[in-house]
Amino acid sequence: AGDFIGRVTAPYFRGIPTLNPHDIYISALLRSIISILLLFTNIPDSQVSTFLSNDSAPIVLITLLGLTNGIIANLSMMYG
């Protein structure tokens, strides 16, 4: 669902200056931060952050991954 919503809303993100055709790879690399944060959500008794120990953190991060996947994939196809 997140990927579909990202692909549908991607045309609205064409006007953002950081998502121009020459810098789209930077946005794709920034998605790796979300993946790394997702790995820290499954650590019991973690001292990393109170947000990451919450039960809603994996849901929010996976939704962000889906949305950004749809947006970046669709923008890459539009610019290509």
C-alpha cells in the first residue's frame, strides 16, 4: 500500500529542488538510514532511543520505506 501511494503521489514531488534528476541518487541513499533504524527496533532493553523501543516504530519505518520506494522509483522513471 505504501509503495502504491508513493507512486501515485510522486508527480507532486517533482517540484522539490532536492529531487531533481541529478540528485535523485542522494535520496535513494538516504533510505538506507531508515533501514538501519529498522534494525535497531528489535533490540530488547535497548538504550538507543525510546522511540525505537516503542511498538509503533517498526510500523512507521516500514511505511516510510514503502512510501519512499514508490516516490523514488517513480521519479527515476519520470526523469529517465
